[in-house]
Amino acid sequence: MVQHLYEIRMYEIPMASDEAALTGWLRRAAHIPSHSQLVRGIGDDCAIFRPKNSPEDLLFTTDLLIEDVHFTGRDYSPAQAGRKALARSLSDIAAMGGEPRFCLVSLAVTEQAFGQNRSRWVPAFFRGLLKLAEETGTILAGGDLSHARKVVCDVMVAGAVPRGQALRRDGARSGDEIYVSGRLGGSALGLSTRRGKAWRCHLRPEPRLALGRFARQKLRATAAIDLSDGLSLDLRRLALESRLAAEISLPPRFAGATAEQALHGGEDYELLFTVPPRTRVPAGFEGLAITRIGAMRSGKTGQVLLDGKPLRAAGYDHFNRAW
Amino acid sequence: MVQHLYEIRMYEIPMASDEAALTGWLRRAAHIPSHSQLVRGIGDDCAIFRPKNSPEDLLFTTDLLIEDVHFTGRDYSPAQAGRKALARSLSDIAAMGGEPRFCLVSLAVTEQAFGQNRSRWVPAFFRGLLKLAEETGTILAGGDLSHARKVVCDVMVAGAVPRGQALRRDGARSGDEIYVSGRLGGSALGLSTRRGKAWRCHLRPEPRLALGRFARQKLRATAAIDLSDGLSLDLRRLALESRLAAEISLPPRFAGATAEQALHGGEDYELLFTVPPRTRVPAGFEGLAITRIGAMRSGKTGQVLLDGKPLRAAGYDHFNRAW
């Protein structure tokens, strides 16, 4: 899901006015009573629910994958679409340092979309999804099936973390150092060239589950977010929730990606996390680079400075237009 | 959601062949390891998850509401669509005897769908949804927003029941008596006439949450299901899961509804439950009729007999064609 979408993606829905008022209203309307078992609602990668007497908190996230918005039937095999539908939600679980437990899959398909192959599309879609589910220990627990003009899929994933240990967006403190995994801009580059490693990177994102748990357990990360909509926008979200500003320099770039793609391109699904100053962070984790790109600062809440100059938060919009 | 959809609704998805093979495959592929915290997966109204050390089991269900499949912009106000999107999932929680806790709402909207009113549609949709959420104690915990050619909404609801107490579909025993709430066929009648009480009944279904809890706590119901796709199909589902047959007579009919509408019409969202023989069941609960319509029998698994003759399971298909 990416809970924050209520706050941010509302801007992308074409509306005549009052987006900020609407999103603020939704978050207020979804007010969580103080006695609630819901520890965290709208405003993070996952909602956090605390079962009675349990040593674990549960994480919940849901993400839409829509034909001709998030994928095209021309570019994606059904198995790739199924895999990516699940990967998007797993990435939210990774960002909270969680371990996935089960998923619910709602899928609406259309006769036209599959032409002569309609008897094969749905099983192939689930085969791709279930392969990733098995790799990550996520059990398919149910869902809903229907029909629509375009393929629409919504995947809800439930995960778990030790009680009170979820990596949230609002935990960063001034002075905390900012790290990102991998090299950014690969997915945006792939979308523009439609070939090579970058294109595979776009078609087949890897949820950083092991890294998320490592950041939570070993690095004692203070906050985290997954880079689904672009560094500039996602870091702004984390900074907004933590009521801080962020100062960064250029992040490591995917080979061939422009600075623009690395800063604003979406769907890299790498993790961004913050750690207390002087935390010893290894340069890599399981073959994945981990790079310090800056630090959190007091300042204008939500502002991201790149080499000292304000960086516009252009992630999702930019990316969206590419479709 | 209605987890069983994998088993049954697959039949409604136009496919060249092998529906049964596909659905069987999905349930096998989603095999639940014996040590899993997932107590129940595909095959019931909700998935059941057992948090570590908790006195409560958690219930999870998700349901799609798609424009021109489940509702039309001509017939439904945005608030009615929002309310119904949530009501459908709450009805699954009711069927398990649960208490709703929170929901995630994924919503894709389109510019065209709302014409000049696009700035009002989304807030009005959420206002309808949130009103029912407040009435039922369901907190909006997050979701996802995107765009699509038609409005698509997927609502996941999480609920809770005391550990091991959820009303499942597979708990009925031979000799158990079958009861239904309310009078059936109203929603199908409303859909055909588009007026009066029946139409309001179709536009504004009421999840039977209090009745579900009453059936679980006070009546010690052995099994339950909500009537979302028609009595003939839903009772068949319960009978299949319980590995029994069912013998019924005509259920109570909504004023003006035909026997066909009462037996096969969908979207009444009343509850059907089974209780041990000679259980004292009141004739009504909070103004809602409760009527004995038959009993579970050993016999051909999944078969429903109406006055001794096999009843075809025509619920959803029949209803679906009405759109």
C-alpha cells in the first residue's frame, strides 16, 4: 500500500482543488483513538497493529498494480506482472524491518486483455506471484477475483516485527545519517531504454527484506522508507514525518542513469534509512552497496537540500508521465 | 474478500478451460505449513491468523467494488459506493462472528468518471465509507490511490474473535439446523425494479455484525456464511467445506421478490448459519427475522436439496448477468 499515498498521491489524482485539504481531512477522519490496538495508521509504509499480549506487532500494507498505469501487457509477461504486484507490497514490509507472513490478492481481469490466451494468463500471473511468495515466506491466504476493462490487482501483505521495533518514517533525529541501498535510477533508465540490465531492474524489482531486518536489528536504524516514487519525494516524506529537513549529495547512480533519474526516478525499491551519527555501517550487505548520502537536520520541515540547494520533490509525477 | 472466491468465482472469469484445475491448484499452491500462524486460508469468508500468545484470532477479508460490475455511477452516489465498498467486507467479518478493527482502502479513480465533479467525488466516496466505519468501529488505517479507466476499489478489513472461536464454513455437522436472517431476494428485486425499499436494500446493504456475534456467542453456531452471491451458491459453499449436503425449503422472501430471486439473487448480505439440533433460536434478533430453513445432512457433498429436489447453484452467475 504505502500508507502515505493518502498524503501524497492525492496530488496526482487530477482534482480541481483542495488536495491538501482532502488529504489532511482523511488523516484526521481516520483518527486513531488512544486505546486502539492500531499503533500507526495513515502516514507510513505500513499500518502497525498490536495484538493483545503479543510479543509481535503486525504490519499491513496494500498496493495497486494497474494495467497501463503500473505495467503494460506488451512489456510484462503475466508472471512478471504477478511477481511485481507482490514485490511492491513486500518492499513496504522491508522498509519497516518486517518479515512477511501472508498476503491477500484481489485481481480483476478482462477477456479482451488476454485474447486467445485467457485460460493461461491468470495461472501464469499467480505462478509469478507465488514464486516470490515462496521465496519470501509469504502465504497466499485469500483474495477476490472479478472482471474489469483493464487488469487491476491489489496485493495486501501482512508482516511482523518484534513489538515496538518497526522502522517508521517518523523516528529520525537531527544529525542522523542518511543511507541508501543499491544504485538509483535503474528502473527509470530501464523504462526509457527498455533494454539491458536497467530494464530487467524495472520489470523485476527485488524487495530488500533482509536489508530491512539488518537495518532494524544490527544498525539500530531510527527511520526508513522504500524508494518507490523517487528519492526526492520519498526522502521528503520521511523528513515530513520526522519534522526535519534533509541535506544530501548525489546518490550512487545505476550505470548509465542520469542524475535526474537517480534523484527523481521511481520504482527502484531500494531502501533509504537513517542511523544515529557515527554508527558503523558496512559499505555493502549481501552484495548490495550501502552508501551514506547525507544527514537529517533541523530546518524547514520536509525540505530536501541537494548540495545545499533546495531539491524539488518531483519523483512520482515525473515517473508517471513516462507511461 | 470472501476467500472462497478462488474456488468458485474462477468459474465466472471467462476461461477456455480448466477452471476447476486452476482453483484446485491455487488452493494447493497456497498450502499452509503446519507450524504457520495462519489457521485458515483460502476457503472461507476470512483468513484466520493467530498472533503469538494472543487471546484473539485475527480475521482478514478483502472485496473488490468495480464500476459497471458491482455498481454504476448512474445509480450510486459516491457516498453510497463508498459505504457499500466497506459493507461488503464487513459482511465477511460478520459471517465469522468477528468484530471489525481496521481497514485498508485501495481506490483507483478516473478523470472522466467524475466530469466536472472530480474534486468532490473522492471526498464524498470516503465520507460514505467513513460513516459506516465509525458506526462499526472500523479504523481507516491506510490504503493506496491511483487512477484507472473505471473506478476500482478494494477494501481489506481486519477483525478479531476470541481464539479458536471464529465461525467457519467447515464446522457444520450432520443434523445441524440451518437458519437465515432477514428476508431474501430484496437486493435482486431492487436491481430489477430500481425503486422502493428493495432498491434501497440493494444500494445500502447492512453488515450483520451484531447478529454474527450473537450466533457465535449465544447460539453456539457451528458454521456460518454471508449471503453475498445468492442462497443456492453460498449454502453450497458451506456444504462443500463441511463435506455435507443440505436440505431446505423456500426461505422467507422479501415482499415482492420471486422464489428465484430469494434462492439465487445475490447481495442480500444476510447471514446463514447452522446450529446443533434443538438449539433454542429466537424468531428475531434486533428487529431482524431469523428463520429455520432446513438442516445439514450426510449425502452428496455440496448438494442442496429444495423440498427434496436438487437445487442448481446459480447465485452469482444469474446475478452477474443482470448488470
